[in-house]
Amino acid sequence: MNDAIFSQIDFGPLKEFLDDDNITDISYGNQGQIHLKTLDKGVYRIERPDINNALLEKLAFQCSNVMGKTFNMASPFLDAESAELRLNFIHDSIATNGIACVIRKTPAKIRLNREKLLSEEYVNETLLDFLLTCVEGHCNIMVSGETGSGKTELVKYLASHTKENEKIITIEDTLELHLDKIFPHRDIVAMKTNNIASYSDVLVACMRQNPRWILLSEVRSAEAVTAVRNSVSSGHNIISTIHSDRALNVPMRLYSLLESSQDIDQFLKSIHRYVQIAVHVKGYMSEKLGRFQREIVEVCEFYVDDNNEACANVIYKKDLDGTIRYNNPTKYLKEYLGSQGVVLKDNIFVSEDEANNGSLNTEIVNDKEQIDSL
């Protein structure tokens, strides 16, 4: 760990976990229980008697001093953040079974590369090349998944394949991307929202900076949804993350975060018109591989058809039983990429004969069905 803000803090026996690149999260609670989240084993518990309430209370006190905050019964919640660490403490007056703490590591590095993605069965080569083609063709991309599934790491990898001369602005409420540090030679501006500068305020300033790409942190509020829609509708390109149970449901998930009674049909059409791709990432303990597995399990294309209906095309889907289904991209995505000077080959996933013989298990969805079901 190399973090200037916290360099004077004594992490004690926690230091060894902070220095281990395989560990992404450290969770403490319930009078001494310690759970680690790692890249290869997922979440598991360890026994360390030397990591106890007294140590965590001392650590919280040090962090509160560094951050210029208080941590006591009157201020029972403490967030401490630096370039590569994020700590959250809950005072024992609230956490009745003892002080609770979560430490998340956000290193300024890209953990994913092509060799790792393919060798660890994160994605197959054809699908990976397709996603990189979408980045080259300036598609707006939403990455969905549960907490800890690896959404941010995938965003960092995709962003690393944007063109060198294309300006990137990152907008985050907690710093995780660190693209400005990973690519110090590139034109990248890292912005952080706070109590003074909201998403809306930062986005207005962002537009004046003339970016080609806007990378929004996780979309989890009505304000963030509005920021996404304003970004894509103004001609800028985005890559962002969101909590959703599958890629297909991303537009509906965006709508559910809105706090206004906006017309659902109009909203969904705007998302389908301007967001081209959604990718769903899943993390789970694989019995087959004997390790924690992260993989892309669904890729979905959104578009508005010739009848002005919001539609979705599930390009790739891996079912729970391991069955994989493909569907070629529609003409709408090919036309969009073509307008960006990128040619998408015909039948990249399924041959024309397979499609004509009806052997392709397709899933074309008209979102009006979802609207009517509400």
C-alpha cells in the first residue's frame, strides 16, 4: 500500500492485508469477526485475535483526525477516503454488537488484461472483440452487476481502449477509477462530487471541458440517472455502472431510480435511443473451477425500431445451467457503428445458415411489454 494521506496511520496487523493485491475488501464486525474478499476465493472468514475492537477504535480515531471529522455517539458514522483506500466505520452506539468497519481497496491499476480475461474464462474472444469494437465505435455502455462482481474493473479495462486523443472526464462520489493516475500522459480530468458540488453541478462544468467520454461512477440516485441521460443525449459518450439483476433490465432499473412521475414510455425510448450496450457481470464461487469466478453472463443491445418502439436484443446470454445463447447484433447497431466509422462484420456470433435454419435461440424484447406489466 502506498497512500500518502494515510501514511502516518498505524494499521497494525491489518497492514498485511492492505499490502496483499489479491485482497479487495476487509470487513470487521460482531466483536472480532474478520471477513476478507479476494480475487480468487471470494469472501471467507479468518481468525485473528490481535484484530479486535480496541484496534478498530484506535484506527477510527486516527482516521477521524486525518479527515478532520469526529467519531462518537453524536457522530456515529465515519467515512475516510484517500487515493487508494475507502474506510467506513459505524460506532458501537449504533452497531450494538461492537464497532463495525469495512475497508475497500481501490488501487490505481487495471487488474484486467486480455490474457487474464480469456484464460480465466471471464469472456470468450469473440465477445471480447465485439465489446472492444463497441468502445472503438463510441457506444454508450452500462455495466450492471451485484456489489463485488467487478463492474468497476471492467469499466477501467474498457476505458483503457478508448483512443489516446479522446478526452475523458470521470465523475465519482467515491474515487475508484484513478484513470488519471493510470494514464498520466492522457487528457483526463477526475471530478469528485460532494455536499457542495452535486452531480448536476459537476456535469455542467464537465460539458464546458469538451470531453469525448464521460465516465460516471455507479448510478444509484435520481440525480445520477438524470446525469446519464443528459450526457448521452448531448452527444457525449459514457461508460457507467449500475446495480441490476441482468443487462436486459438496465433501462427499467434506471427508471425505478427516478423520483419523479416522468412518462415511462418517453423515458425508456430516450434510454434505448442513446444507450447502445449493457453488459452484466456476475461473481460467484465456481465448483467447476474451484475458485471465485467473475464472468460476463449477458450482453444486451438497445434500440428504437422503425415503428418507434423501444426494443432490446440479447446478443449473448449464459444461463444458470451453463447453456450459452447468441444473437447477432441488429442493423441498428451496425448503422450506429458505421456512422462512427467502424464496420461490424455480419454474422459475428451465428452464421447465416444457423439463423435461417432457426437454430438460433434469440431473445428480442419489446419494452412495451414491460411497461404494460407495471
